[in-house]
Amino acid sequence: MSNTRVTVLIGAGSIDLAIARRISAGKHIVVADLKEENARAAARILEEAGFSASHTVVDVGSKSSIQALVKNAQNYGGIFYLIHAAGVSPSQAPKELILQVDLYGAAVILEEFGTIIEQGGAGVIISSQSGYRLPALSAEEDRWLATTPADELLMLDLTQPEHIRDTLHAYQITKRGNGLRVRAEAVKWAKRGARINAISPGIIMTPLARDELTGERASFYQNMLANIPAGRAGTPDEVANVAELLMTERGAFITGSDFLADGDATASCFYGPLQPA
């Protein structure tokens, strides 16, 4: 293995790229996506901006595919940064696939990268404001989502499809699980001298957000966008501002946390004009 430090970018979207550009000068960036053409295009954008980059394919819902990604990335050097932003939204997939990709996949990624992350390294998982909209779970359910081995997560009672109302409910459970999982995995990452955090964005103008704004719950998201206290949607660069703090030395005392970055939409849903009637 060379002395090169590697950034692994899972997902080839605009948030992922914005974060990678902030923190990856002097590092090799491995861009992984389910669609090879997306990964290739993202790697080309990074190379044209002066970064060293390569691309590969990963299926986030598959443990063996994630393990293959780890080995691929290690061919370039030690893995120092992890950015995981791949996933599916309530308008893009059935509830079973949302659980497989967004809950199970994220848990596997945290487990697998947590065993090889370099000392001083850091990771960030891009979650969602939706995790904050789910009513409180019991302490036991929180612990299940946080600590159950990834291979057993989809066997839990609360993750059985018959107990999940619809795709939005599935998405909320996965995003609540992401935040809890990061909290628990941070303890393990710390043993390697590394840190892991989550960011839960609100409406950020990406292709995924546009799917939601025109999907089956379009009226809900359009109302949120029209009445959000911030007065607008967010941008990928604003999420990257948070990630840059969390992943660099300036955030060296921050780990195991989930940062809500939603223009005050969640607070307004509980205490302001976005409260349900």
C-alpha cells in the first residue's frame, strides 16, 4: 500500500462532489456509484478540477459489493476520508428497497470502513431531516437500531414491512437509524483514532429533491419549500460547509453527532407555521 491518502466517495451526486472538493486536495478520490456512467462522469469532473480520481461501481444494498469497494480503494492507499451520500428516497423506491439501501447499506458501510479507516481519518454520512419527523421510539428500539449487527438489522420487528405504513415511514425509520448508528459506531471508530458524524439536510436542490417536489408527496414538499423559515432551499455547498468542519482538524472534538441542516423546517413543523393542522 502506498502512502497516498484516499477519499472514498459513495454516490456521485452534487452534495458528494461538493464535499469531496473541499477536503480532498492531495488525496486520491475513489468515486463509487451504482451506475458506472455516473461514477465515471463525477471522476472526470474532479480530474478536470485538478484532483486525482478514479471510479468504480458499488451496490450499497450488497455487503459483498461494499467489501469489494473497500479493497479497490485500498489499492490506491490508506482510506482517510469516507463520504457516504448514496441512497433512495420515498418517491424513488418501494419500502423494502429503502430499508435495504438506506438502513442496512449504511450500517454495513460504517462497519466495514470502521475496521480500516486510517488514524486521524474521518467520515460523514448524509442522512435526512426525515429522521427528526419520526415520533419518538422506545429506548429499546433506539438501541436496536444503533447496535444490532448490520446483517440482523432487517430481521428486527420494527423493520418488518408489515409494520411500516408506506415509503415515507420506511425512509424516516432508516434516517433515524442512520443518526443512532453513527452515535454507536463512533465509539468503535475512536479506537482507531478516527471520527464519524452524520449530516441531516432538509430540502437541498439536487435531483433527489426534485423527485420529491414532483412525486406523490409533491404538495407536502412544495408547501414546506414555500413556508420554510429560511425562505429558500439549501445548496450542496452549504452542506459541504458543515462537512468541511466535521471532517477536518477544526472539528477534531466532534464525533458521533448528527447535524440538522434544514433551514429551520423541522423546528417549524413542531413549533411554527409548518405544524400539521
